Amino acid sequence: MSLHSHRSVEWLQVVIGGLIVAIGDICFATTVWFSWDAAGIEKVFQTIAVGVLGKASYEGGLQSALLGAALHVLMATSFVVIYTLVARRVPALLRSPYLLGAAYGVVLYVVMNFVVMPLSRVGRSPSFEHLDWIIASVIAHMVFGVVCVLFARRALARG
């Protein structure tokens, strides 16, 4: 076990990173798939809650949207937590934040779309008929991955 594995974590940095990823992803989703009015924002969060509630999420109003928002922030923060904890044991993961972050973003995209979604009540992966959406989503996740690595670095440097 290396000395780095005993390094403490400044969890506030992890939470801030998770919030930035969550906000960035919601901005991306709202720009690409939903409208920027109250109904569109409610629908984007209800769509996230479909993973737990199924199609009934769309009849759940604000409560479903709040559940979706909470799930979204929890997932985004968990992306930063995972990277931070692994990088705590493998400090080399902190050396090239842009390259490794982009790679981590691709991993996040694949896991979310081809593992989490099919196992949830969504039950499907993205359709390849909209390759432009997939490319945009992968690029967005690459940016989110970079945010994860940068905040993991901050959390470990200050902790």
C-alpha cells in the first residue's frame, strides 16, 4: 500500500465537482433534447426518474422531477467519488487530467448507456440511428470526465 492511498480527501471538492458535472449534463440535455422552460426542465428530470419509476414518472409531476434531480446529482457526484478513490490508490491517474479525463468520460458514457440504462426501468441503450446525438453525448461525457479528474486532483491535493 502506497503512502498516497492514505491521503485524505477533501470531500467538498468532490461534491463541487459532482454538482458541476450534474449542471453541465442537464444544460447539455436541455439544449439537445428538451426545452428551456419550466415544463422542459421538469421533463428532463422526470426522464431521469424513469430509470426507477418507469413510464409512470411522467405522471408524477414535480415529485418525479425532484426524484430525478436527486438521482442525477447522486450519479454525477458518484462519478467524481469513484475517480477520486481510485486515483487515491493509483496517483498516476492524476497526471494527465485532459487525456485521462476524456478517456474516463468515454467509460462513463459506455457504462451509463450500455449497462445502467438497460438494467434500469429505461431498459434500452441509445439508438444508433441518431449517430449525431451519440457523438455529441460522447463529447459531452468526455468534458464531464475531465471535470471529474480535475476535481479529484483538487480533492486529493487539499486533503
